[in-house]
Amino acid sequence: MSPKIKMLKYACYTANLTMSVVGNLSPVLFLTFRSLYGISYSLLGLLVLVNFVTQLTIDLIFSFFSHRFNIPKTVKAIPVIAACGFLVYALWPFVFPNSVYVGLVTGTIIFSFASGLNEVLISPVIATIPADDPDREMSKLHSVYAWGVVAVVAISTLFLLAFGNQNWQWLVFIFTLVPIVSAVMFFKTEIPQMETPERASGAVKMLKNSGVWLCVSAIFLGGAAECTMAQWCSGYIEKALGISKVWGDLLGVAMFALTLGLGRTLYAKRGKNIERVLTLGAVGATVCYIIAAVSSISWVGLAACAFTGFCVSMLWPGNLVVASSRFTQGGGIYLRLNGGRR
């Protein structure tokens, strides 16, 4: 593998590390925002919704209008946009101290925009790199996200413990280095050209297929099962189980991410029979959610939160694999589902 191809691969990995920050930085800071600025739980939850809706909107726009994008330039712009979002997120309270929440929402929209593009384009870029087993390479890419979550949670928890909640902006500045490194790597390499349709008619025709909607629903629900536990685990562990934030984050959120990464790494190394993996994962995640909801024993709820990560690890990337093997047309949607393989 040539040095430029290796750099492209590592650039994609750091792009997925940026997604780890996008998806998990705010939840780790929820209680910090509540204590420092008095932001209600409903408004904090709205940040999660803004993040999710922005990413979903970008996914849908790109699915229908991918032919209007310059793919290589768009890929290179992703980490730049993410870095701008993090800077707005962190700097707004300094510049406009009376409207902190507006800054949090604005920054969230910007870096979620980048994350939405990342979801659509980084997998296809990885898929253009020759590999003996493309599905396992895709699992490796998604496992990087999970290990990134472990790092985000551990670094955030230890930083806030050492330097205090009032210095949370400096934590965001530190994480801004991740997309900056990714941007430098992307600009030093070449992004392969990927075919997109000249118009969206193929995607429209594909949307009339009920099987496509079944796969989209499975991807949506699999992602939701992962995001819900990942983003609310910290607050749930501290408030509902009575465990301190430090231990709740390290033993709950970090263990969730650790088992998430373990599941994806195991599939990348030895994975097969993805349909069975998805079935067992869905059943296991359901059981874990029920246990976490009804258990009055702290360590049992904590274990359920952590093991949920292993159960959901392959739900949405696995459904992408299933969808890519069953649908071979559909423009930007095909590019999304098929991981860019031609």
C-alpha cells in the first residue's frame, strides 16, 4: 500500500474520530452545562435532537442531490467544517455570555452538518481502497468510532476532574485538534473519484421499494439504539443509580464504548453470518434496555448500560452491509448503502 493510500486511510479514521467527539462531547458536558448555566434537561435533550436531525437532513439531501456535489472537495471540507463548529461551540460563551445556549445550538448545527457528510462519504472513500475483505475493512472503520468514544469519555472525565467544569471550553479546544489533523491529512492526499448519478430518478425509483424502507428503518433504529444509551448513559447513571459522575462516565459510558468497539473489532477479525449477528444483537439490546430501566441495583444497571454497547455494535453498520448486498441501484442512496462499492 502506497504512502498516500495509507494517509488517506488514516485520514478517514481521524474523520471517524471526529464523529466520536461530535456524538459524545455534549452528553458528557450535560451536567456541566446544567450546573454552570442552569440549562434545563429538556433543552439539553434538544441538543441531541438538533444533532440527530441535522445529520439526518444532510443524509437525505445528499441522497437525492449527490450529483451536484464535488465529492473530493466535499470530503476535504468535512473536517474543516467540524473544526469551525467546535470553535463556535467553545468561543460563543466568551463572546456572548448572555446567550450561551444559542451558541451551543449553533455550534451543534455546524459540526453535525460535517458529521452528516462524514456518514455519507467516509465509508465510500474507505471502500475505494483495495482490500481482501471490504466488509471487514468497513467494520474496522466503524470500530475506530467506538474506540474514539472511549477516548472522548475518558479524556473528558479526567480533564473536568483535574481542571474543573468551568474550564470545559479548553477541553473542546483540545478535541478541535482531531479534525484539524484530519484536514491536514486529506489535503496531503488525493480523494478517489466516485461515480454519482446525473439525476435523482434512480433514488426516487428506489424509494418505492418497500424493502429499501425496511432497511432504512433497521438502520435508523439500530443507530437510535446506540445513540440513546451513549448520549444519556452518563446522566442516567449519576441521577438514577446514584453513582458519581467520574465513576459513572468511566464505568458506564466508557465501558459502553469499550464493548461497542470490541463487538465491531471482533466482527472485523472473525465476522460472518451478519443476519444472525443482527438478530442476536437486537434481542440482547432489548434485554439490556429493560434491565437498565427496571433495575434498582446500581451495579446491575451499570452492567446493562455497558453490555448494551456490545449488543448494538453491529446493528446499523451491519444493516448497511445487508442493504448493500440486496440493492444495487439508487444514486446517492445506493452510494450510502453500498459503501461506495462499484
